[in-house]
Amino acid sequence: MRCGSLVKLFLCTAILGFVSCALPPDSREEQGFIPDDELQTVTLAREGLYYFGRSRYFDAEVRFRQALHIYPQADNLRINLALTLEQQGQVAEAEEIYLDLLSRSPDDTQVLAGLGRMYARSGKIEQASRCYQSAFDHVVEVEDWERATQFARSLSAISFKYGDEVTALCFSDQALSIRPNPAEKARHARLLLAMNYYDKARKLIGASAEGRAARFDALQLHLSAMAHYGLGKLEDALRLEEMAVDRARTSPGIEGEVRLVMFAAAGFKHIVESQDGQEQDSISELGDPVEAFFASGGHLTGAMIYWPVNLVEDVLGYAKQQGFYNPEGEPTTGGGWLKDLFPW
């Protein structure tokens, strides 16, 4: 997942205060009270957001700097600039901007979240945790439960990434208790899978190969299949993924993983019935989802840290055997876990 997509919503929020002051083009001349420099600032800010959304970070940086030259007191534009600098690896200047903003507004949760995410990406786990903890404490105090969920989930992701499973589970439980919706259930289930709590994950999702699958979506079926795989119940995992695969076509983010687990559960082959009723392996027709996973760099995204350990072992063993995977690489490291850090 591109980092730009993770922070797009955050940027939109940060820029909203500026953009909202602009009048429709056909009424500006009639009203005549919006200064030209303010209109120019809005235009530059919009262009910066446009370029950021397309990963043209240098162009975005230039626009935000130009806007700040006209309107230096616009803190929301400074946040945008810090985010843009972070994407280009200019973390020292980004940190300087964040810390200056915090010195004047220590409870600004947007700034705390931006700084926390930057620290997390830089491997500064203690600083990242402090930022998110401060943001979490503040939003709980003002009873902003939506953002409390987001910050609790961020703290869970950071803790798990750096080996503190107890704290990760604690914050994940908090996020789920605050917002017990399908999205948080799915995030909590993935953490349970990663920690080998397969029965707990299966019970949380509720989908089973024997139950009424019609009321479950592709992600629920897929996560339940992963739990069954972790328990060694490969036939149940296969049946659940077979139910999930058609529904996953409307969820492209998980379709590849669904097909991979289905392939692994079937003994690393596609099973189809021929015209004479005999089962045959159709890998030549349907392709190899493990090969596709490694070819796309999926093993470098960090996604595998949320898989059942036996699935990881099976997939890596098969990939090495087929020549898809070089054991000298680092298959379980990468930035995929950043998707659970706010702003996302």
C-alpha cells in the first residue's frame, strides 16, 4: 500500500479549514472581499494536496512552501508540509515542524499522530508510543471515541511490530471494546491469528464451514479460514476459502491472499473436476498464487506477520522448493503494518 494513500484523509482534514474559505468562482468578483493572497494560498494548497495524492512529493512540497510564504501562520499547511517532507525522508525538518507546533499546542492530536507515525516509520518506538499515548489520553478525556479507537489501534500495531505482544493485545482489546464493528473485529482477529490464538479468532469471527455462510462477507470467511488453517483443519479452511473466493472479487485487497490460502490448504494445487468427474490439478490454467504473491513483493510488505505460523512455514517451504523465494531475504519485514497507524 502506498504511504500516500495512508495519509490522504489526514491531509484532506488538515487542509479543509483553508479550502472552505474560498467562495465559488462565479461569486468572487461580485463579493470582492476575499483578498487575492488568500485565494492564491487556497489554490496552492489544493495543488499541493493534488500532487501529494499522486506521490509527487517534491511538487507538493514546493506548493506547500509557496502557500506558507504567503500565509506563514497557517498551521494546517505546516502539518501538510511535515507530512510531505516525511515521505521524502527529510525527517529532521519534519520533526522540527511537528515539535514547534506541539510547543504551542501540546494537545493537538493531529500533530501528535503525525509525529508518532513518523517516529514509528523511523524505528523510534518509544517516542512513537509516547505520541500516540498522549493523543489517546486526550481524546478519551474529551470522549472522542472514534479517534480513541484509531489511536488504540495504532498503539497495538506499534507494540506488536516491536515484540510487546501483551501491550498489543491490551490496546487491540480496547479498540474493539470502544468500537465493536466489523472492521475492528477483523483487525483484532488478525492480531489473534498472529499470536496463535486460533480458537479465539475463530469464535470472534463466528464463521464456520458447517454454519450458515451466507451472512458472512469475504473477509470474515477468509479470517475464519486462516484460524482453521492455524488449527490444522485444512479441509475446513479450504471450504471456507472456496465460499470466500467469489465474494472476494469485490474486495481486491484480500483476493490474492484468499486464493493463496485456498491453494495451500489444498496441498499447493488447484483441484477441479474434469468432464469425467475426476479431480485434476489445474495449476497451469489458474496460475500459482504463491508465485504471484512473491512476484508482487507481497513477502516484503509485512503481511505475513499476521499469518498463522504454520501457514508461513508451509508457504515459505513451498516457495523455496519452487524457487520463488530466496532464503537470504527478509520475508516478514516491511511496511505493511503501517496500515494500522493513524493517520491511515
